[in-house]
Amino acid sequence: MTTTTPVAGVVVKGAMGHRFEEVLTPAALAFVADLVRAFSGRVDALLEARKARQASFDSGEGWGFLAETASVREGDWRVAPLPSALLDRRVEITGPVERKMIINALNSGANMFMADFEDSNAPTWENVVAGQVNLADAVRRTIAYEAPETGKRYALNAKTATLLVRPRGWHLRERHVTVDGRDVPGALFDFGLCFFHNAKEQLARGVGPYFYLPKMEHHLEARLWNDVFLRAQEALGVPRGSVKATVLIETLPAAFQMDEILYELREHSSGLNCGRWDYIFSFIKKRANDAAALLPDRAQVTMDKGFLRAYSLLLIATCHRRGAHAMGGMAAQIPIKDDPAANEQALGRVRADKLREVTDGHDGTWVAHPGLVPIAREIFDAHMKGPNQLDRARNDVTITRDDLLSVPAGTRTDAGLRHNIRVGVQYLEAWLRGNGCVPLYNLMEDAATAEISRAQVWQWLHYAVATDDGVAVTAARFRQAVDDEMERVRREVGDARFTKGRFDEARALFERLSTAPTFEDFLTLPAYEMLRD
């Protein structure tokens, strides 16, 4: 379906669903079109630059801190002062922009809620535009939901979390809207609509337009975001510096440019975050041609070891030197209601993870489930008496190039291979049905988990890795394991659900990506072409 718009050069190809006309207004589309015309050329150029840099990474020579930005790292500068609404971020909850999810997250008792158009949101046209409707209602506190199966009504409490929004990364497109004949960058579409409809309303309510920025690989990508913010604020008459953005350090190249990223966004920066799952994925992807980067089982790649430990400490030291928040990583566990012993073990891991974060110096942490908010809060309250730890400099931290490339010790097992297959295919199947936030085996998974799963399978296949039983991971072994695990999944979900689902398509895509001769950058790119709208 194509909708003619009164905005020159702008075409909406998606169907106009319930209340879509409230956010896809001519003025809003013209605002988005202006951003697209101003910046889409730079988006394209930066994505091409990623490809060029990969050649130096493949040679092993590209890893290191940039010589040309040494003055930034050595300089005495700080980010702009933070607004009061962002001073205490000790517990943040994340989730997709689904209506009921937004209400529950805002009511969860967390300090902040990151509404996600990216890794936990399958970007169907319905999800993306309905998500904008939901955010506008949430900002105005009119959001409500009635569950059709129970009649239970959901509405906001008097006190709610502060809203932050994560648009899609620079690499993703929105195919349902074109400007001058080209699909628009998903990042500009998500940010543009959200900012246009909500920035002034948020400021009037004592908060502001606050964002999380994903998947960046270079400080020039942060500069682009800063220029987007400047143009957007000027166009709408919003005070300069009102936008505050936290950057997820979730790619290996970005870990070498933390100072530079903060510097580029210093007028709009609210800190950096340890995007741990995507960071593991990026570690594999960016070193795909380096046999020295082989990782053990995913479950053994933990934040207290190797490259993960190094980058989390560097992030804290860098942020605090610059007056910016250093946010910890996600606890993806889901409370296990029918197994008290297993539940206590899982919560014990959460407690240990949050204790490590707060004692290292993080200013806050992430959880995926409202049931984990009290646990994370209890630990941060006990060890962080003020609103943050910005005064804790961590001058004792010295992290080198080799530290950031350090591979943790561990084993590679048949169970690890099979778990990656089982989780990866099931997540993809749910994503293809429009669900980007999926509970699997007592964890709340998003696209990053599927990325790690297929990346690790690709890595083990590519190098014919021997698991701890001495048997190499070959294509034949992989395909047999896929056969076995799909039968297990069928038993777990039931024949009816399996038959009605998109498991065959998900399996085919997972197999294709895992066995490809070269590594596909993002599974969400080919998967996006398979989404049904």
C-alpha cells in the first residue's frame, strides 16, 4: 500500500493503522525529510567507511587507540552538566515499544526506562509506528491498555521511571517511507518522529528528550548524531543542549574511542553504557579472520574476564574523568516461578553481577524484567550512597590495546554449540513473527543473543574448532545438530505451535548465515527482508 503525502518527495508505503495519522502528520514527515536530506549522505559514507576499516582489522594492524585523536584523550575537558532528571540512574529497565510493556516498565520502580526501537523490537511497520503512538501517550501520561483476554486494565502510577528512547542503528533502513525515492535511515525516522512529537512536551514536564544511541563504531558516527541533534533543536526552537544521549559501547572499534565519542557529543552526552551482548558479538565479527579470537562457550564469556573486564573498567575511568555516567550491563534473567532452587541460583548470579558493577564504580545498571528491579536497587543502594559515583575517578585503571583484545580462557562444548543453535533459531522465528523480545530458557533475549549465537557457530565452523570431546565442528556435524535441536524445539513448543510458526524459514536463515564463506554484518538485515507487514 502506498499513501500519497502532501510533503514533496515523501512517500509512505505502509498501511495507515490505528491512530497512525496522529504521528505521520505532514509536519512530522517534513521534519523527518529535512533530517534525511541533510544527513543521509553522511550515513551512507560512514557505513562505507566501516567496510574500509574492516580490511585493517583483518590484517590485525587496525586495532589501537587513534594517533590523530591523542589530543582529545589527553585533553582536560568534560561533558556538559547533566539535568537533575538524569543524575540518579541506578536502575534502568529496557524493553520494546509495545503498549503494555511500556506501562509495566514505567511502573516498575526503576529510575529509567529505555523504550527500544532497536534490538528488542522487530521493526514491522505496525511495531514501529504504533510504538511512536505509544510513546506520545506515555509522555503525556494518557497511555492505558486493557488486556483483551482478561479485561485487566493497565495505567501509569503516580510516580514513574524517566523515559529514554533507543532509535535503530545507522545500518538499518525504514523501507516503508521514502524520501526522494530512497528508503530513509531507520535511525532518523525513529529519532525524528519521537523528537518532533515529544521534545517540547517533555521539557514542559521537567524532563527532556533523552536517548540511547546503539551500534556506533567510530567517533565520526557520534559527530553525525550530534549534528542531527543540533539541527533538530534549531528547527523546532528547542533550547540547544536539551537532547541528552547515552552511547552504548557495544562494538569493539568503539571501545578504542570512548573519549572521542564523549567529546563529539559533549554538549549532549549523558554517558556510556556497557552493551555487553552486542559487544561479544562485535568481538567475534570484527575479528572474524583472526584465529586468535576464538571464544569459549558463550556462557563462559562473562564480564569478569578478558576483554569484557578490560572494557568495562576503561568505560568507568573514561566516563568519570569526563563527568559522564558509566552505565553497567543487562541482567537478562527472568524469575523462575516453578523452580525455587533454580530461581535462587539465577538471582545469585544477578546479585554478583550487580555487586561487581557498583563496587567497580558504575553509576547504574540495566535489567530486563521488573522482578529484578528491587534486587538491583538493593545492591546499588547499599554500595552507592549518593545519586551516582562520578566523583570516583578510577585513576588506578590502565587498560592497553592487548587488554581490550584479550580472549578469556574456557572450553568449547557440544552443549554450547547446540544451545546456540536452539536459541538462535527460536529467536529468529519469533522475530520473523514480529516479536523482538523473547523469553527463552529463563532469559529475556533480544537480537544481540541471536547475533552471538550465529556468530559463534560461524566462528567454530570457519576454523573447524574441536570441542572438548576432541571432535571438530564441521558442516556435517552442524547440520546434524540442527536436525536434533529442531526436534527438541518441536517437543518443547508442541506440534501445533511448531507447524503454525516460521521455524523452517528461521532455520534456513540461521544455517545460511552460519555456513556463509564470509561473515554477514547483521542478521537483522536479511531478516528484515523476510518480515511480513
